[in-house]
Amino acid sequence: MTDFYHDGMRDLQDRLEGREVPDRLAEHRMRAKFNDDDRACINTSNFFFLSTATNNNVDCSYKGGAEGFVHVTGENTLTWPDYDGNRMYRSLGNIIKNPRIGLLFIRFDGKLFNNASRLRINGIAKIDESPAAIAGIDGAKLLIKVTAEHIFTNCPRYIPTMPEGTESVYIPRDGKIPPAPAWKAMDFVKDIFEAEKDAS
């Protein structure tokens, strides 16, 4: 497991407000195993933000699905399916080169878990391309498995409360083919998708 704070973080802590608060937060808020609140937050979320990086390629992306598309599978493990996307594979390509990732779950509905509405997870990701891994998961192309190293929550101080949004019509569902997104009909790519449709 990597250290929770590295030298750059420690340098700023020492030059500014000191280490006392960061050390207390690490002692009392950081953990390596999911607690009941973590599981409740993750298993009821319909989106999260994913950060990946390798060399100069840094990426942050939104991952969404039906409520519960991310599953806690063990005391420090979770999975989520990769659905149809833009085929750039920026996040997953970074994971292949550097499996260290960051996940950020945020609740905008005002619901708190352990007095927090932000759950941050740093860990090691692995991509499972086997048919068995995605069996029974509607719309899944791949499965991403994460082993968490650092699990920690943040206070809700700056997070706005927003009205509950309408679920995306593009979420894969059993027996339902989602509509094609508008970008696939744009002039610069529509010939590719038309050819694929004709070939199928």
C-alpha cells in the first residue's frame, strides 16, 4: 500500500497549517476496508468520477449507469461494467499502463453517509475482458475490478443539493436497446456506424 501523504503534500502541510489536522483526518477518516456507510453510498450510486494517469496522459471521466451498477464485492474490492462509449479508451488505456486510480462518489441529493456526501477511493484497477466476468450484466463490454488502498470521506460543506435528475435513457436494460447517441450521427463519424450497421 502506498503512503496516504507523499512528500509534496507534507511540504505544503508543513509550510501552511501544519500536519496535526491531516494526521487526525488520516487516523479517523481514512480506512482500507469498506464500512456499512461506504457500501450504502456505493451500492446506491448511479454515477462516479474516475481519475487515471500515466506519464503525461491524465484523464478524469464520468461513469454512470443504473443505481447499483457499481458493486462492492469484498471488504476492500468493488467492480463496475464498462458500457458502450466513444471508443477512445482513455481511462482504460491509462489503467493498462498504470493501474493506480482514484474514484470520487458524490451525493447531490443531500443524503449523508457517516456525515459525509463525498467518498474517495484510491486503489489498483484490473480490467477483466472474459465473457464470464460480464455474463448477466446488461450492456457490459468489460468489467473493471478495483482493490481499494485508501477509502476516505469528506464533509459536505461545498456540495450543492440538487433536485433528483431523470435517469438517462441510454442506460442498458434487460430486453431494451438504448437509442443511439446524437454524436454517432455527426458527419465525421456517421459513415463508420452506418457501415457497422450494414455489416451486422
